[in-house]
Amino acid sequence: TISSSAQPKPGVQNKRSSDDERFLDELRLLCAAKQLVIIDARSKVATQGNRVMGMGTELTRYYDGVELQYGNIANIHAARDAVNAVHGLCRASHSAAGPTTSYFDAPAAANGQKNPFAYASSLASAAAASSSSSTEGSTWLAKLDATTWLKQVHSILAAAVRTVELVHYRKTSVLVHCSDGWDRTPQITVLAILMLDPQYRTIDGFLALCQKEWVDFGHKFDERCGHQDDSPADQRSPVFLLFVDCLANLIRQFPACFEFNMKLLIALMDQLFACRFGTFLENCHRQRAVKRIDEKTAPFWWLVAENKATFVNPLYSRAPPDDDDEPLSSLDPLIPSLSPKNVRFFEEYFLRFDPTIMPPRPIETFY
């Protein structure tokens, strides 16, 4: 089983919780496993910092049959810095004039209005950094590596692969959590489920999984994407974009295993910021229920259903061949290569408006 939660609260006093201990023991027994593995998405250093604030991570000496591992995934602030640097680099590569911009670090305009179809803030400093003397003469790929974006994508994929290996090969129950359970946690759990279960690699299965793990479990789309003028700027972060980038890498490595194509991922990101559908509005189910958003708006899944042919992958096969041309069992998980050369940049999204890209490609938008 794969479960998710928020962090415990041992604090610096190493407090115990009998309810937590019983809960984890029940998780371990769900699949008759002798051991439960906890994947803490943060680094060990980060968990120690949270202990000072009364939080932290599990103290395994208080739990029977529990092993703790760390995912070493960067926090929302590091992710925001990385995507801002990426946007600065992408725009500087084909535009000599005007500021480079990113949606994720954007104060509201003077008139309080915001264009959801364009990135909304000036990041001249990021552009200056990308063309400064310290990187002068560097290749574009070296500058991309300096943003740490691909490193963060790699860390998320590695944590998801570790979860799959524990569940599938060691037959172990896994509990995944980060600080609050709505950012790095669904990044890992959704990717792991996609690797494990071919049902969720269909269009309908994938949409149902996103609805459950991202929307219903309370990812804070409003705060992370800055949908409203009063959304805190320091809480904006490309958490969902990092997940989509990881998924793009899976599709690239296993092109016949997914019923949907890259266009669906681009449509997800376009509509995430367009705010045309109610699926990605507000921070949780309660806020959407109070504002009756489901009654007043259509869901994003309606757009997919109406344009399903656009998003179908013509290479899709439920039993794709492996390298030896032998059919894979539907129960075999997808284990992507984590070699740095195989963790690729999501250029279909980041570079789709770049007129210098070769060979030229049609611009895909789904606003």
C-alpha cells in the first residue's frame, strides 16, 4: 500500500503520540508486511529545522517495524527560484529586449489586474544572472544545469522509483509525507502509482488520479499559482509543474505505455493558470464547496472529454514491448532510467514559444 500524511510533531522534546504509533502499525499490517517504510520527501537537515518549530519526522525507536528514508526534495522556495531562473534563461536565449518574467514570483500589477495567460513579473535579475560574466562563454545546457531545475526533477523521480521498488519488489507498505502533505507528497505518490498501475496510465485513469491525489487531497492551487491578487507571493511555487515535468520524462522514456500525450500535460498547465475551469481554483475542497465552484464552473476534465482525440497517444499499447521485444506483464512497473542524460528538459512546454528552436515546431496552446 501507498499512504500519505503530514509530518508528525515530536519537536525538540521528542514527544510521542500513541495514536500515531497505532496508525503506522495498522498501515504496516495492511499488506501483512513485517516492515513499514516512511519516505520523508524532505532532507534530514530540513526535518531537523522543523523540529525547532515543534514538528519534525518520525522517531523510529518508538515505532515497531518502521524504517525511515529521506527523499531530499527541495522545498517550495528553492523550486520557485529554480523555475524563475529557467524562465529567465529561456527568454534571454531568444529575446535581447524587455524583462524576463515568471508567473511564480509575481507581484500584482499597479492596477491590481493580472493576465492569466502570460507570466506576470519582471525577473531582470534572473536574466542578468544568466548572462553575467560568471556564465559568459558557458553553453546553454550548462546554464540550464545551474538553475537546479533538472536536479529537482531527478530528486522527485528518484523518490518515486524508490517507492515503487519498495511496494512492488519488497512487498512493503510505504507512507509518504513532507511537511504538510499537499506539495512534495502527491508528487511522489502520483508518479509511483502511475509507474505501478497501468489503469492510471489511461486518460480516464490519469484524470481520476489527479482529481483524488491533487484536487481532493488539498493541494493549495490558489497559493502555489497566485490565482488571486491577495495570494501570498512567498507561497507561490511550481509544485504541480515539477510533477508534470517528471511525468513528461516518463512519457518520453516509455512512449507506448501512456494513452495520453504531451499535449494533455501542456493543456493541464495552460488551464492551471487560465482559471477557466473550477478544478484548480481555491486551496481545498471546503473552499470550493463554500463558493459552490462545482455548480458555477465546468471541470477541466470536461475539456479533455470534449477533445479526447487531441490527447490520445497513437503509440499507446497496454502491453508494450521491452528492449528484448518480449511482452511485458501488465503487473510489471515502469522503472525509468535516472541517469542524468535521460532526465530531459520539458522543452515542449518551456520552449514552445521560442522562434529560434530547431527544427521549427507548431506552437501548442490550450487556453
